[in-house]
Amino acid sequence: MKTFASILDMEQFRKSKLKKHKPEARHVSICCGTGCRASGALDVVQELERIMEERGVDAEVSTKLTGCHGFCEQGPLLVVFPEKILYCQVKVEDAEEIVTETLTRGKIIERLLYQDPSSGMRISQEDQIPFYREQMRLLLARNGQMDPTSLEDYLGNNGYIALAKVLENLEPAEIIEEIKQSGLRGRGGAGFPAGQKWEICRQQEEEIKYVICNADEGDPGCFQDRSILEGNPFSVLEGMTIGAMAVGASEGYIYVRNEYPLALSHLEQALEQARQYGLLGTNILGTGFHFEVNICRGGGAFVCGEETALLSSIESITGEPNPRPRPPYPATRGLWGKPTVINNVKTWATVPLIMEHGAPWHNAIGTEQSKGTMIFSLTGKIRNTGLVEVPMGLSLKDLVMKIGGGIPGNKQIKAVQTGGPSGGCVPEKKLDIPLDYEQLSKAGSMMGSGGMIVMDESTCMVDVARYFLSFTQDESCGKCTPCREGSKQMLLLLEQIAEGTSGREHLSLIEEIASSMQDGSLCALGQLAPNPVVTTMRYFQQEYLAHIDDKTCPAGICRSLITYSINPELCTGCGRCLKSCPAAAISGQPEELHVIDPEKCTRCGACRDDCRFEAILVQ
């Protein structure tokens, strides 16, 4: 392995690798991110390579295990280059046909192609599938093209060009000015301008400073930071190195969840290679700049997404996360009392792109106040789930309907929850709003770290509010009274509404508690925890009143307010509901009407899920 003694040394090595690269050569890219691995991607790779070796195809066609391609709904994913033929939901038994037909004869296997649900058409080209076609993939562009464990592969994909440019041509103040002019805002929460944070840290007279990557990602359903670390960890290291030079830091930390084993493995390999090649450590590329990065494994506490709690976790002062009052902010007094810049994975990964292409390039993408792209974890009642990268300003409706493919089962969209447990629920009537920090905030929600959950008409918004509040209440560190006690009491009131034991006065009590939590909580967890409750009360007041006044749950979700029965006109006596009932509450003879005993029924919904004739009534 070669150690680069200078920038010229690295560029000569890059050129030598690019000369050997043949873009027209056929190769196979296989998504081996966590999602596709769970669906059997590694078994597919093993079988594919075995057959290729057996047939002698491996001499002409190479396989590349990459990070997440984003289209998680259709995994495992396999792309044949240079044609960019995408095969979806590939199984082990498909490997032989892929080798025989596509890799050997150049024929497309129709049944493995993506099928558009609206037109029924099979689409062979990856970039022609609506899910990909409507995106602007900048941060995720390399995920499907490179081996995330190979620094040489990263160099072949323009990696470290930005760092070379910075080290050779720019002073720290110029780097910060470039970031400020780009309009880059932090991608992990409230969207504070990154350049401004860097400048504050740079201006501090302390000799020791730190940069930190917040890869905690505690929002349920969020996995974009994990996927970047799994698929392109070098981009984060390069961004942190540039940031360290800008603010005058010589040491950095990546705070990553211990529940992310693949991300940790790829990150550790990337760090080792960066050190061996001379891109981390002392005298980087012979420029006299020193910078080292350490990994800190988090224990899974949601509150560590908050900057000061993350800092206390790294310092291990109390052995647990402990939010601190602000000010002082970390940029002036952070890790071990020293000036510290904390940015999210997506923010650090964006920095090399800005420094490579220039601030005007990044500034031209997005809206006036929200620049660049944002990655969302699109989940819920939607056809196409996965990672979506779009320019700021795209409407929420276009993201859900065009990229997400709309709602399955001919159901109507009801709301979209953005920003994770601390975000809010945007109703269907407001889905035309552009995705930027200010517009989402006006709607009562937030960008957050990019979580997005789509809900259809079968969703109970009281139950949604209760679910998210129960999560944040459970994750509260308990240090301050407004959050500790406020979330507990608000959750109790929501549970009473869901059980039909509340009055209208409960709504004003909830609003009062929410205001106290927003004004008095020590950190963002408590300040933002009421958001899902407040927005659902604001946009779905009639649903709350139905629970309170009519003692009914319009969506048929809240168990205390519903009863199950069987429609005699639709029941065929097939017995599926009887077999699926865990409480033995259903009786009936084969091919005769079945009956539900309301005294035994636990309202679990298993019978409704299993009935093929929609004969189960919920009232």
C-alpha cells in the first residue's frame, strides 16, 4: 500500500488507476447495504461469483459490492454496467440465469425488471425508473458505483480532489467563506448555517479545538446517515478533514450508534486506509497539517442527537448523556471545554462536493434560504420506500406521489410526518408546500434529520401523536422538570382520549403543557416533543372530538373505542379469521356464517388482516 508524500504523489496515483479503468467494461454492482443484506444480497453475491468462476465469466465481468442504492422496497438490487440494467428483488435462484442470459449473451431478463404500478410497464434502465429519475443524487451518487471499503475506488470517483484543492490553494478563512457563500445549512436538525458555526469556532483563541460528526441518528425510520457511512465513509472523512483545517482543529470524533455494525466496520476500514495512505495523521500529503479521527460508539440514547448530550456522552462525565444549558454553545465551549464544531453526517459529506465544484454551484440548487439537496428516509403507507435525495424546494406532494409512487391499495393520503419524533404531521391539504426549513416550520413541522412517514386514511392521528410522544417520553433523560413531567402528563391525557375517558378540557390542558415544555425544557428533545401532538390537534381537531364526544375512533384503531363484527353478506365461512384469532373469540362451522364474541375479542385486528373478503366490520 502506497503512502502519499505529497498532493502530486496522490494525483499521479489517481491517474495511473484511471488509465486502467475501462468504463465500457461490463461489471455488476450489487447493493450490499443493511437492507439488501437482510433480504439475502450476500447469498446472491456468493452464488453469482461461484457460477461466474465455474463458467469462466469472472475473467471478463467483475462484481462490486456497494453500499445502499436507495430503492429499499425493491431489494436486493443488482445493476449491470455499462447498460445500467437494474434487476429488482434478486434471489439466489436467479443467479444462474443472470450469468447465462445477461452477462454472457447480453439479454435482458424481463421478469427481474422494475414494473411501474401505474402503467404496468417493465423498465430496464435504472435512471428511467421514476423513483430515480425524479431525484438529484449528489451525496448518494457514488453509493452504487464504488466499493465502500476501497480508498482506491474512492480516489477513482474523484475522492480527495476537494481536500487537495483546499490544502494547495486556500487559507482557513477562505474555506469558511466558501462554505458561507454556498448557503450550506446543517442537515441534522434546525438547519443552522454551517459556515457561521465554523467561523465562530475559528475565531476562538483556544489552541485546542475539535470537530465532531454526529452520526447518532436516533429517529425511528431514519437510515440515511447509516447508509452514507456504509456506502461512502471516505466522503465524511474528507469533509471532516477540510472542516478541521478551516477551524484549526487537529482531532475529530465520529459519534456513531453501536447498533450500526456494518457502518462501524466500513468506517473503521476507511480510517485505517486513510491513515496508511497519508490522508489522516501527521503531515497530511506533506503539507504540515495534522488531523486524526476517533470513533465513539453510542449506546442508543435518542437524546444524544442533541449536541450537548452527545458531548457529555463522549466525555463520559456521568456515564450517561447529560444535556447542558446553552449558551455557551459548543462552537465556543464544547468538548472538554474547548471550541468544537458538531455537524451531521450529511453536512460533512456535502463539504467535499462544495469545495470541488464551488460555492456558486451549490448555491444554485434549492431555494433562496435552503440550498443544496436533502436526503429523506421515505417510509410508511407508500409504494416506493427507501432513500430519496432531492433538491430543496421540491414540493412534498411531488416527493410522495412521483418518487414515492403514491399510496397503495387505492387509499387516500392523510398526512406526512416529517422531522422524526420531534417533527409534525403535515395534512394532505398542505402537501404542496416546498421542502425547505422555513416552510416546514410554518406548517408546524421541521426538516430534522430527514425522517418522513406517509400515512393513509386508515391512520388514527390520535394514535400517531400518542406513539411519537411515548417514544420521546421514554427517551427523556429526566434532567429537567418540563420535559420529564410534562411529557408524562401529556401522554396520560392522550391515552385517556384514546380510551374514551376524557373531556374537551383535556385539549386545553394538553396545549398548556405543550407551551410549558416548549418554553422551559433544557434541550431540543423536550422543546420539540409536543410537535406531533400540537400539529395533529391543529389539523385533525374533528378526529380528536370524535374520540372525546362520540367515543369513536374514525380510523378504527383505538381498541377501547371499537368493536369487531362479521358482515353476514360477505362472510363465506372459510375459517381464516377463526384460525388467526389469538383469543378464540370467533366461532362458526365451515362454509357457514362466523360470529365474533365481543366479550372475548381483544380487538387486535388479526381477523381483519387475514380476511380475504373484507367481511370484518369495525365500528
